[in-house]
Amino acid sequence: MTELELAQLIESYLEGRLDEKEIALLKEKAKADPGIAAEISLRKELEIAIAEEDVLKLESKLIEERKKGWANNNSSQQGAKAVPILLKYRALAAGLAVIIVCALVFFLKNQDPKDLYEAYYQPYPMYLTTRSVISPDEKLNQAIQAYEQENYEAAWSSFLNILVDDPDNMGIMFYTAMSALHIDRYPDAVAGLKKVANQGNSIYSNPAEWYLGLALFKSGDVRNARKVFENIVESKTDFSEDAKSILKSISTTK
Amino acid sequence: MEKKEKQNWLAILGSGNSAGIRLLYQEFLPSIVSLVTSNSGTEEEAMDVFQEAILVVYKKSKEGSFELSSSFFTYLYAVSKNIWLKRLTKKGKPTVTFSELPELMDVDDFNNIILEEERYRLFRSKFRNLSSNCQKLLSLFFNKTPMKEIVELMGFGSVQYAKKRKFQCKENLVKLVKDDPNFKDLM
């Protein structure tokens, strides 16, 4: 069998065009010849790697950003300087952050809960995308657009509409609850955020817990809000420092 | 009053949002550069490690069983550290003073995903060297788009021709991969 014939046979196998007899024959050949087994494995893995469009896209973005802002532009000296300078700025930024937090705590001492909520709350960015270029999801597009345009009433009803068909989608549930929070539908927001927060394996579970605390706090349920923030502090996630800070502020508010 | 920015790094990775990716570099790269350059590496190598670590974390996050129990940075740092350790061992450099793998992931699982990711990086980089038509055709094909739809989208005359073009494109890709000097080490 020539190389070309082998390639054609393997491709037919991967495309599911071989009958049982032919498959058995190919498997026998692969067993007897590790080279053929390796060839099948390589061609199969190539398909898997290229089918991961999101990984390809992410890697392209990483390469692009690296070229733009971080590559050394053919100058090793410039590259060598880039990071230490950044580190200096980071140290400065860290110092400034401490000052801002201290000022914030001082300022908040005389705030009521609503002001405190406003101080900590900020709209959550939109990270949902409609991936398929071939058949973009119009309903989801509408919901995303409404959320991005801060038309939360429309966003809430659009997301809710999608959620009916896809009730286990934690991303959709998260943004439905976030939209509800914006239009002061606290029971809806709390129920949705609670559900997402309890799904430990969702990428939205940590932010959902944080916003759940804020939603409870804004709705006047300070006792449960405090519990949620205490959990966040203990779990040491990206929101722990903020939770610690708001707990301090809660204890000093009127 | 200035409010603290909340970032969901895993969601940023999933969306490929440019501003988010930029922020990711600004926030975490300096620590990884410091880790690698203080352990016999260069900045260029550090950037490579960073990029690979990001992709490993992202791919792990897509697994149903994945739970980010600690902060994103802790996880990213642990992954970067171990990627760099593996590269140092490969280069035959003496083992540096890295602490053991944290309980974030199973060691075998981790080694497998690193090895797989190294192979996939090679595949993806060769894929980018193909013509844009070949890239589009293979993407559609590997994502199981029906042949009739592929013919329409690519403007081909027939299903037969689409199959022929797909075979040619894939053979080009296989050749590019096999011709890479690192190919044998990775397989």
C-alpha cells in the first residue's frame, strides 16, 4: 500500500465511510504496524485540535496581544525593560489601591446601606457570545445587545425567554438574574444568583455569589447578605478581598 | 467614587474579549516572568509559558468536573510553575526549588494535559500556515458541518469537489506538522 493509499484509507475511516469489514482490516493492520497506529492517532488528534474553535480563537488573541504589547520588537533591550517598568507601575498601583481602600472605608463609615451598595456594585461585563458564524443565535444576540446597551428590562425578558428553553444554562441564568437585579426584581435576582452560586463548576458561580450578597443587601436582608460575604471571605476566591471590605463597612454603617 | 473592577477571568478566556485578554497580561504576566526569569529562564520563555498555562487553564475549565476552588491567579501560577519545571527537566537543567504540585489537580492528569497541549499547539500553529480557504474548509469539516452546507458556504461546484479539496488541505496540514523539527519529540 502506498503512502497516499494509506492516507486515503485512514481519512475514509475517520469520515465513517468504511464498512465493518474494512474497519476490522484497518485495525488489524494498525495492531501489526505501530506506524499505521500512530498515523491514525495523529490524523484523529489533528481533527480534535482544529475543531476546538474557541481555543484557536483564544490562542490567536493571546498571540495578537503578545505581539502588540509585550513582544520585544526585535530588541532584546527593550524587551528586558518592559517587565520591570510594569512591575514598578504595579507597585505604585498597589500603593494607590491601599490609599483608595482606606479612603473608601473612612468615607463609608457615614453611609447608609443604599450608598454602600452603590459603592460596591458595578454592572457585570457581558461575556456571553454567539459562537456560530454560520447560524448565529438571534434570540441570544438580542439579549446580549439589550444588556450591553443597559436596557435591562428588555435584557431580562429576552434572557428569561432563552432560559425557558435552556434551563440548565448557568451563563443565561446568571445574566437573567443580573438583569433582574438592575430592575429591582430582588426575589428573581436572588433565586437565580443562588442557583448559579450553588453550581460549583460554573465559571459564573463565584461572581454569582458576590452579586447574591449584594442583592440580599440591597433588598434589606442584611443578615443573609453578611452570611454570603463571610462565605466568600472563607472560600478565598477573587472576590474575597471585596467581601472582607464590605463586611467591615457593614459593621460600621448605621 | 471609584469602584473596584470585578473580573471573571474564565469568562474572559471563553469570550476571547480583547480588552479582557490585555488586562489578563497586565495583571498576571509580570508574576510569571518573575517566576521564570528567577529560575534560569528568559522573558521570551516566560511569555511562552504564560500563554501555554492560560490555554491549559481554559481547557481544564471546560471539563465538567473542573472547579476553581482557589483564586484564578493561584491556579494559573501553579500551572505555569509546573510547565516551566517540565521544560527545565527537558533541557536537562538541575531541578529548581519549586514546591510540589498543589492539590489543585491530579499529577498524571496534569502531565497528560500539558503533553496534549504541546502537541495541539503545534497542530494549531501549522493550521494557521494553511491558506485561509483551507482553514475555513477544514474548520467546517471537523466541526461536522453537513457537506451540502460546506459546498454552499465555500462556493464549490459539487460535494465530490469539496471532499477532494478537504483531502488536499488535510494532507498539506499533515505534511507541515510532520516536517516540524519538534514533531518527533511531541508524539
